[in-house]
Amino acid sequence: MDSHVAIARSHLYLKTNLEALLQVLGEFDRVAAAVLVEEVYFKCRLAIAEGFTNTVRHAHCHLSEETVIEVEMALSDRLLEVFIWDKGEPFDLYARLQEIEREPDNPLKVGERGLQWMNELMDEVGYIRVTEKGDRNCLILRKHLRDGDRRF
């Protein structure tokens, strides 16, 4: 059985505001900058930025700025997990990713690249709807860490 050695955890409660992205990235820096090698660190940072930005711009676009977005991060020696919780309408991430894969590549296309990038940069991208204690959605980002992905 593979055991994971916990390195750091974080839980943020943020307003629906793009300026809060600075807090998210600052917290990711605190959690992971000293642990992950530069390439892995920047890929994960970009995926997290895209996930949070999409939550503000799309999931919460019709909600008050006071609506809370929760961001949880957990880093172990073998895994980085990020959970971004929103209160927007449900979204079929998997169907949209399949649509994007079927579309012809257009380097001039503006928008919708964030989903594609998250899917390419992370090992797992998931999306669930939770109806207990109020309807919420969770974007799940996972990066499995191999020996060369860590500084130690």
C-alpha cells in the first residue's frame, strides 16, 4: 500500500472577485514553491489560476461578490490536490472537454482554453455536484508527483 507523507494543507474562503486570485496564488506559493521543481510548480500554478478564474467568471457570474469560493489545497510527497468549491449552476465538464477535443485546433480562438490547459497540465481534472448542506460544485485538480517532480 502506498502511503503519502503530508507536507502542507490550506483552506481559503474568498469573495467572488478576480483580485482574490492573488491570495490563491500566494497560498499555493507558500504550500508548494519550496517543494515542487520549477516546471511542475508553474504548470500546477497555471491550472489553479485557470480554475479559480473560471469559477469567478463563469460559475459565479450572476452571483454576488460576497458569495464565498472555497479553495482547499493538500500537498503530500506523492500528490497535489486542489478543490475549488463554488455555488453556481452545475456544469458538465466532461462533455465540454469532449467537445473541445472534437473542435479543430484554432490558434486564434479566444476563450475556453483554460479547460483544455487544466486538463493537459494536471493528471486528473474532475467536477462534482454536492447537494448536502446547500448545492455546491467542486472542481478537483490532481497532480501525481513522481520522484523528479519534487526538490527532495
